[in-house]
Amino acid sequence: MSINHIFDNNKEWINKKLSIDKDYFKKLAQDQTPEILYIGCSDSRVSAGDLMEVEPGTVFVHRNIANLVPNTDMNSKSVIDYAVTHLDIKHIVVCGHYKCGGIKAAMEKENLGVLNPWLGNIRDVYRLHFDELEALTDLEQRYDRLVELNVAEQCINVLKIPTVQEAIIKKKLQMHGWVFDIKTGQLIDLTLDIMNEFSNSHSKVSSIYRIK
Ligand code: CO
């Protein structure tokens, strides 16, 4: 496949947009005012804008293998901090997906070289939820569940960021954990209790991670 067809596609896309609104790119160039930060997987089948069917300018996006927000990862932390502090994002979504290759790789015992420390973050999630996961004898079910538990853990990782905490306390920001079911196209809200856990001073999340 030649890569040149991408440029032909781009021309077609420009024409399509201009035929609907001749000022489309003039408006696009002005500014961005997204209300959602989407943290998802790099998987080529899970393209954020498409599955939410939203126009450019609506969603600020960060993607990496298996939608992780590792504690010392300045890339994801910078994206989140910028989105909260400068774009005044109202919602942060961590969105995993079933059939995630990163999650599958973390469940296997292969040495994947430079990927090992990255996958180690997912293996930490497995260890934290070892009993629940090992109790699932159906491997497909275990795989799906690790996808969901990983989303929940990454939401907690987002919550550790002081600017995120401040915005939640000021009721300017909400956290959401979602999964994209690649087998049906459906977006599923995991309805995580993360906001309540953060505000309840007796919860583990709050007592361990809340800064003030
Ligand atoms: Co994936």
C-alpha cells in the first residue's frame, strides 16, 4: 500500500469540510475549547474521535499502549496538567478497550525488552487484584476483567495529581472510567465510585493519596 493515498484522502476531507462550511478551517484555527480529556490506548482500531463521533476541537486526547498513567510518566502527567490548568477541562476519561494487546502481553510471561517496564505497570494491577483475577478460570473473562481493573487503577493514578485534586474539590472536574467494547462498538461506562472514594476521607484512595 502506498502512503501517498493519505494525501489524496486529505484533499477529499478538506473539500468535504469546506462544502459544508466554507469557514471550517478558519474557525478551527482560532482556538480549542475541549471539555473532555480522553486518555486511551494507541490501538489503531480505537480512534477516540470516531468512536465518540465528535468534531475536532471537542476532545483533548492522550493515547499510549494500554491507556496508562504511570506515576513517573511526565508525558501523560503533562497532558493532564495542561488540560486541567490551562484548558479547564470538565471531564477526564480513562478509556480502555477489550482485546487490548498491551493487556494481553502483560498477562504473558515473555520478555519484551524495552516494553517490560511499561507492561510492569499492568502487572502491578494484576498483583493488586490477584485473587479476583485468578478466580476467573475462563481466560477470556480474566482478560476482559484486567482491562476494566486497569482502567480503575489508572483513574486512581490520575487522581494522585495535585491539580486534578484541586479541580475536583472545586467541583470543576469529574473523572470517568470507560471501556470500548471492540466486539460491538459500544462504549461502556464502568460507573466507578472514584469521585465518592476521593471525597470520603475514610476510603483508601482518599487516606493514602489526598494531599490536603
Ligand atoms: Co490496547
